[in-house]
Amino acid sequence: MKITAARLILCSPDRNFVTLRVETDEGIYGLGDATLNGRELAVAAYLEEHVLPCLIGRDPFAIEDIWQYLYRGAYWRRGPVTMTAISAVDVALWDIKGKALGTPVYNLLGGKSRQGALVYAHANGADLPSAIESVKKHIDEGYLAIRVQCGVPGTLSSYGVPKGDKPYEPAERGLPAESLWSTEKYLNFVPHLFEAVRKEVGEDIHLLHDVHHRLTPIEAARLGRSLEPYHLFWMEDPTPAENQDAFRLIREHTVTPIATGEVFNSFWDAHDLIRNQWIDYIRMTIVHGGGITALKKTADFAAIYQVRTGFHGATDLSPVTMAAALHFGLAIHNFGIQEHMPHTPLTDQVFPHSYTFEAGYMHPGEAPGLGVEIDEKLAAQFPYARAYLPIARKLDGTVTDW
Ligand code: CS2
Ligand code: MG
């Protein structure tokens, strides 16, 4: 089999997606996700100018060789743009291989280790009562694990809180929006939030919380400790992780489990965190971390240190990535949980897929390959439009981590 063509499909069915389609001389094609939220066209240019021409004529079954060719061959290693581009190619090749062999991708990764992938939903509220209401709504929908974010009294906006009655979506068209942040108010408020939620829902539901890189290590240590009575499933991205050592300090002070890595793009971003057991869950996912090929190696390394996966799964990760993550999560032994922030009905229409949700778990389905399609005609009706993630400022105007 030979690769005969590779092209990108850019579309914006409620949000931007960059999708790679790789075609072969046997008529089988594969899809890959190349979406990097807020920097979409950088990846598109990287692929179109530098990567796609090199694929023509290659054997799509030689996935490891093509991965190494693109990673080592570029000379310039790592970085979100490079690694998202490599991921898109890698995932499209796994899709082709599954289709060619007539089997779902999870079978190529070792086969089923479980019946379904535990997923967590987002409960968001502008204030405490509406956050609790949102938690209850998700329990009614069948979720067993729920991330809770809530507006912090005294700040104009908080991370993860929806505007109006639309579901929470961080990227917005136009130039970057700005939000206000107060660490003091946040640290004082969050323990009350989880005390109230636990009281309301009892002990059995898994509760998670995303700090979104906004604290210093010692502040994060305080938060983790103050949340211990409510035994969270995890505290996510408590502090930025460029300095992996920062997590040592948090770890020394709290037994609240820690997840990080949605902005990572390389195994090396997580190396110290994993081998020192400073984290419990690794969130770097397939679309930004170099594809299934790279994540399999990272997950296997993490398994040795009892670190489990908890892949990023916000709406900016397209249904192609969601499918890939579910095949991956069904197969590997050290799967922990998968984020599930459902796409809008329009996104789902553009990307028909075989994965399903039932009673707290998702399943990739039994279609050969990934089990995702793209309706190109429909996609063409929703052209790409520039959009940005917001910027956060402290109350005195200082730019802070988002
Ligand atoms: C978040 C995301 O899902 C998460 O945990 O941190 O909403 C994140 O902000 C976006 O995916 C960024 O693209
Ligand atoms: Mg997050």
C-alpha cells in the first residue's frame, strides 16, 4: 500500500478544527486531528509546507518509521506546532492500518483491557447553587466522575464558568478576551465549594477540579491540603510545569492526587514528574503529544511508576482525537480516566462517529480503524475563523497564568 495524497480540511462547526486526510492507492484513507487551539494555521502551514509532501509514496503501515522520520528528520524537535503536526499524521496512519486489517484501533494496541473508559464531565456554575445544580444534572445523565468549576465571589469571571446559557467554551472569535483573577479569593472559596458539593452528592461520585496553572507551588500545596476532607479524584494543573521540580513541593504537603500535562507535547515534559512520582495522572494527549505512537511509550513509562492516564478531552480536541483516546484508553493497562466535554450537535454532525457514552463510560465502538468520518460538504459550510483563548490578569492588572 502507498500513500497517494494528503490534505487538510479546515472548518468551524461551532469551533475551529484542522483535520488531516491521508489517502492510499487502495482507496483506504485515514483521518488525523491537527487542531491546536488558537494557533490552528501554524500547524496547517507546518503540515502543508513541510510534512505532507514527504508522505507521498510511503508505506502507511510503516508508522514507527514515519514517526521517527518526521521527528528526527526535522532536526528541530518538540514544540506544540511540530508535535501536533506529527500527531495528525500518526493518528491517520493508525486509522488506515485498522481499516486495512478490518479491526478497531484498540486491537492494534493490545486489545481490550476493560469494558469501557471511565469519563468525567464538566459541571460549571456562575455561583455555588448553580454549580451544585450542574453537578446533579450530570449525575442524572449517568456520569460517575465530575469536574466542578465555579465563579469565585468578588471576581468578575473565573476559569471554566460559562457565559450566559451557552456551554463553557474557552476559545472565542475576535481578539483575546481578558478575565480577572484573585488567588486570595479563590483559595478561600474553593474548599467551601467542595464541602457543599460533597454534602449534596455523597461519597460515591468522583469529584475533580482544574486549577488551570494559576497557583504557585506553596499556594497549590495549601489548596490540596484544604481539599483533603473532600477526597478529590484529582487536582489538575495546580501550577505551571515548565519547572517539573515545582511539583515536589506540592507533593510534600498534600495527599490530594495531582494531574497535569494537557499543555505538554513531549515525553520529556513529564519525565521528572513521572519518575519521581510527583503526579498521579498524566494529561498529555494524543493530538498534542505526538500521536498514538508517542503516547503509548509515555503511558508505558508512566505505568512503571503507577502513574495513570487522564487525557485532555476538551471540545478543542476533535472527535478524531476523542476516538483515538478511547481506543487507547480501552487498551492500555494504566488507563485512569478520560475527560469528556461533549462536542456541540453541529460538530458531531460534521464528524459522524461510532463512539458512545453509557452510564459513566465511553466506548470507541467496533468500526475498523478509529470509527470517525468527516462530512466535508457540511464542513465547507462552516469556514475557519480566527479565535483565541483568553488572557488572565490579576486585580491590579498584572498578566498571570491562564
Ligand atoms: C481545560 C481546557 O479541559 C480542560 O481541562 O483546561 O478547557 C483548556 O483550557 C482548553 O482545552 C485549551 O485549549
Ligand atoms: Mg485543564
